[in-house]
Amino acid sequence: MNMQMKKPLYEALMEHVNKRPVSFHVPGHKYGFIEQSDANHYFEQILKIDATELSGLDDLHSPEGAIFEAERLLADLYHTKKSFFLVNGSTVGNLAMIMATCTEGSIVLVQRNCHKSVLNGLRLARVRPIFLEPEYNHDWKVAVGVSTETVKQAINRYPDAKAVIVTYPNYYGMTYDLESIIHLAHLQDIPVLVDEAHGPHFIVGKPFPASSLALGADMVIHSAHKTLPAMTMGSFLHINSDLINEANVKEYLGMLQSSSPSYPIMASLDIARNYAATYEQKDLSFLLSEINDFKESLLEIPAIKVLDFPNCQGDHLKVTIQSRCELSGFELQQRFEEMGIYTELADPFNVLFILPLLKEGEHYPLEETAVKISKALSGLATQVEREEVHLESQGIAELAIPYHKMETFAVREVPIDEAVGLICAESLIPYPPGIPLLLKGEQVTKEKQQELNRLVRSGARFQGGSSLKKDLIKVFVLG
């Protein structure tokens, strides 16, 4: 029997549920017995499998049974030294990955357009981050990944760096030459840590990009819930080389993850791993046909443009459309939502769709969606040029104020238009995608001030920036 066909944790949980256990332990809902009502019907079904660390169900923080076996199958599938289930999302994976690898005060090379959880990890570890500006794609109007040349320059300047941290692919599914970056870092025995949150399905093979694990990355985070059938907050952490101290990683996961991990989330991770492991060529052929048909239908809509990956290299589950009419990406997204279509994100120019990893015979309403989009955009004028503000590349840069000194300065609010040249005292993060426009401790440039104004005017949502609606931002008082 192919061991990947098994779902050891899910099967152990089902065996436990089928015993019709009587609970005299936590959690307090007692397998959904408490507060039973018609209104809670869906919730009750989940609560039946919401167990705790009982005999036969193992312990995430010291696995020996079903969880141990499930994680071993995960490592076998991704060909890693060790893989872990995460129940606090890729956020906890990024935090643990950084804190287990980077010591206080150490230099860390970081791709500038990283997720906020990476920045939080750097701050918690109290390191000295060196930010590497990504390349910009003018057709897509988005930042992609950091260039090999930029990494080479950074390593030459900072040969004692403790790690290189990159995001792969970018949020829109665009890839870059990560293999060369890993090679450069390994020449100096510098580990490469990869936030590959959106790439757990790359394991199914071409034409999807190669996973960073296959390219030699040392530690990788996967959000299984983003493209595999796992519950929200279900993620993987993979150790892939001897440059990583496994004991340190385990220690930080034990500190940062809940001591009462969710069994429904863990069981869904077991199911997601099984789903990826049993994905066959016939499933891939079916999926690609469905995606192609969907994109062909969108191409017939004059008001939008379907973007193609450079050199056809990218994540085929990501479909990005760009406005060719008077509507911004945010306004397109709003029209789609009025038709019951909810997309992953919008920016001033684009709307991003994340498609499901379908298996042969599974129906998803892609054709119906294209029809609704066509109806929503009917009659709009086309070929409207939209303002583009391209932020000037900073190349390789540090924060103006290091983390350990930030608490020594007072903070005040100033109008956005008066902030140029001042040091930002809060991270301003358009969400999604969760990539900061301005970092706490970073100088406000004219270009970033203009981009911030444009995003605020266009209706972007932010995490941080509590006074943005009043056209104010927080800055440090330096003198």
C-alpha cells in the first residue's frame, strides 16, 4: 500500500469520534453537546472533531503517534529532513523560522516586499535587517522578486549575514531566479529562508514552478490553507538542510504556537497532504484545461486584460486581470462582489483570482463566473490610461532608526503631505497583500508619500495607519 494514501491523524480522530466518547475534559462544548440548536447546526459538526490531547490522538508539541506519522508523511512528500504542522498560520512559521536562525544584532538580508509577519519576526529577534529592493514589472505594475545581482551585492557588502529571507512566488504568482540566489548564499554558508506561503501545491509538478525546496532552500513555510484543502491557519514548516538547527526550531514552535492546538486544523492538514500526494497527471490535465477555458472567456471581455506571466513562468492557480477601462482594480472588485464573486485582492490596476486545485471531474463555477464578470463590465469604455507611480528603487537599504532605539523616541502625527523626509513611526500595510508600503523606522520619501495618497484615495484597506482617513500618519520626534 502507498503510505501517502493514509491519513493517520484524521483516521485516529474519526476512530475516536466513532466511539461516541463522553467528555469530562476540555474543551467546554463537550463535542458540541452544549448549546445545541438548529442555528448552530454547522458549528456542531465541527465541534464533534474538536478534541484535545487524549490517548490515541497524540500531542503536537511532543508527537509520537498519529501526528508524528502524519508529519513524517509530509516530510516524505516534500523530500525534507523534517516537516511540521502549524496551527497558527504561516505567521507563526515565519516568526519561528527567523527567531530560530537569527541572533540578536545579527545582519539579515531581507527582500523588501515581504509579508508583515516576516518584519514582525525581525523585530522580535532584534536583528539588523538589510532590505533588498525587488524588481518592478511595468506591465503588471507590481513588484516581483529580488534580483540575483542585488543579492550578490548585498552578500559582498555583508558577508557575515546570518540569513537571506525571500518571498517566492510574489502574491500574484510571479517567480524569479531563486535557484541562483540560493547558490550565491550557500557559497558563504548563509541559509536561505523562504516564505513560500502560496506555493504548497507546486509539488504537483510542471507547468507549476519548482518549489523552493527543490531549488535548495534551507527552510520553507507553506500556507496549506491557501491552495490546498486545509482549514484557515493550517500551514507547514519544512527544514531542508544541515544549516538549520532543528532543536532551535522546535523550541520556538513550542513557545509561539498554542499549547492547545486545534484538532480540526491539524486533521485538515493531514487531508491536504493526502490530497496533494494523490494528485495525478489526469488531474493536472483537467485542471489546466479548466483554467485555460476560464482565461479564454475573460479574454473576450473588452474592459479587462488577462495578464500573462513573463516567459510563461508562474503559478497557474493565480489569474490576474488588469483594468482597461475607467474603473480601478478596487472598483472592479466592488462590481464583482455585487455579483457574488469575491476575489483575493485588488490593487489600483489589477484584480487577483486564486483558483482551486481541482481534480478530474470536480466542477467549479468558472464558466458561470466569466459570464457574470462580462455582465458586470458590459458597456464600459476601454483603453483608459491610468496614472502609474513607480517608487524609486532604494537598492540595498537599512532602517533609519534600528529596532532597539525606536522606543527611545516620542511619536507625533503629521499630515501625509508634510511627512516627506521624516521617519515613519508605524508600518503602513495595504491588506491584502500584507506587504508594507512604509516600514516603522523608515524615512518617508516623496514617491512613497505620493503612493500612500493614491492608495488612500483609491479605497485601499490598510492594517496600521489608524489616522489615515484623516490624512495623518505617525512619525518619530528626533529632536
